[in-house]
Amino acid sequence: MTMKSNRLLILGAFLLALSRAEARPVPILNVADLASTADVIVLGKIVSTRLVGVTTLDLGVEKVPSRVMAGELHAREVLKGVPGASDITVRFFLPGYFIGYPTPPVGTSAIFFLNQKGQGYDFTSPYYPSVVGAPTAAPDGGTLVDRLTMRVGAVIESAETSLDQKRQAVFVLGLTPGAKSTQMLQAASRLYEPTVRLNAVAALLRRNDISGLKPAAEALLGPAEDPPSEVTQNLLSGIGLVKDPNAVPTLATLLKQGRAPVRRAAASALARTASPSAIDALAQALDDGDHQVRYYAVIGLADITGQPSRRPNADDFRDREASYLSYWKEWRRAR
């Protein structure tokens, strides 16, 4: 498996894995769940892998032929459990076709989640055997998840890690709960490298942290991309989840000046703020040329003004859009 395909597997928490004729959902990465479920967690490197047999994985709905592999894992630091030795043999599977199981990274520092199986170990999750990690000189403290977070964040700070690893670290931090991961993302959002910085900003926006909203807006109001980059898509999804009323002025600017996808995200966020300060911008959006923007304007106005009977669902708005727009435009004129 190439490094590129392996990276796509690691970053594919929101994708659907394809297996022959049907789509197979890949579970979303949950670091806290991995941490609580694992018997042993180590920071280390897999130094080699070898084929030890073949088997058939019974997935309930189908049976998948698979190679059984053994990896020699050298543990530099034990974060949970007592593996009994610094060199650990861990078993994993390589299915005959893609079902979402990645190849564990070889020769790269990472955090590995293990469960004891007989005299050896299996990975806690076949979908997420590891996350990126690096040693840190910072003093330990807090919960186990906090300690894991520090080692993921160390990837971003290290001069020895690649740009791809830093992007992966931002991805992992974005799916890791807690104040510590927020602090790490805030630090990453101040970096010069744009993809790391803006992906960190997007992750913060999804947490309703608007500290990076201004650079996000500047990026989205820049030249159009065709197709939009992954960073742009992440920024749009992040902005669409903002609900901090302090974001209203910037969101209003995006609603006036942005392209349709940007205006949709801004209108969605303005509606989520539930703030009276968003009324003017949403009222103006009733005349927007995009159907989805107009829908967000209507539901936002209904929520903010306390008129649930004037708040349509998506199907109702599609069927009776003219009626809803007429009501809210008349409300706007009367106001």
C-alpha cells in the first residue's frame, strides 16, 4: 500500500469505504474511546512486519479473505498498561480488498493502541491502529487523553516531522475532546504554513472557537478554487457550525461578499447564533440568489423572533418557498 493511500485511510474518518459492490461506513476516529478501551498504549515505532498466515474475516454480512501479519513494535514510552517489554509483537490483518483497514505505519513515531490477545497483542481498532505522535519535553499532567493530546500536538511543534504528519496531527486534535486539544489547535492556528494553520482554524470553528474566524474569512473571500480544496471545504464546514454571537459581523460580511458555498455557510451560522444582531443580515439574505441561503435566512429569522409556525422544514420550504418569503419580506418591511 502506498504512502498516499495510507494517508487517505488515516484521514478518511468522514468517508465511506468501498468494498466491491457496496459502500461500507468507516467509524469516526474517537481518541477518548480508543484510550479507554485499549489495554496498552505506547508511543513508538513499528520496525518491521512479516506475513504469518492467512485467514477469513467474518464481518457478519460477508467473509473477507485476509493475510495475517505480525509487526515488531518498539515502545519508546508506555502511556497506559504494562506491556512487559519494550519490543512488542502485534498482530493485524490485511484484507484481500479494501474494507477500511489501513496498514500500520512502519518506521514512523506514532501512538499505538493495543489489546492483549493470548500471549501477544492485537490493535484495539483495525480502522485506527495508531495516531500520529511524538515525544514531548512538556511535563505530564491531567487525564490520559490530555497526555495523548500533548504527544499528538508535539508532532506539530517538532522540526523532525513532515508536513503531512502535522496535518494528520491537526486532524486528530480536531476529533479529540478537551481543553488541551483546543490549546494545541490554537497554537497550530498561528503557524505560517497555510494548510496546517487553516485546518486548525477549521477545527476550532467546529468547536465554536472563533479566534481564527478572520483568517478563515480572508481565505474564503480569496480567489475561487475549482474544485474547492480540502482546506476550503473544512473551513466551510467549520463556519457553518459557528454559533457565537460575536461572529455576526464577520459572518454578515461573508454573506454579502462570498460565493454561494461561502454564503450558505455564513447564513447557516448566522441562524445558529440565535442572536438579534443577526436579524438584519438574515433579512437581507431573503433576496439571495441561492435557494439554500434563503432557507437558512427564513429558519434563522423564525428562531430568533420566536415564530416557530413560520419555520419550515426543508421539504416544506421547497414546496412553499414563495409563501414563506412573502411573509418574511413583509415582516421586514413592517419592521
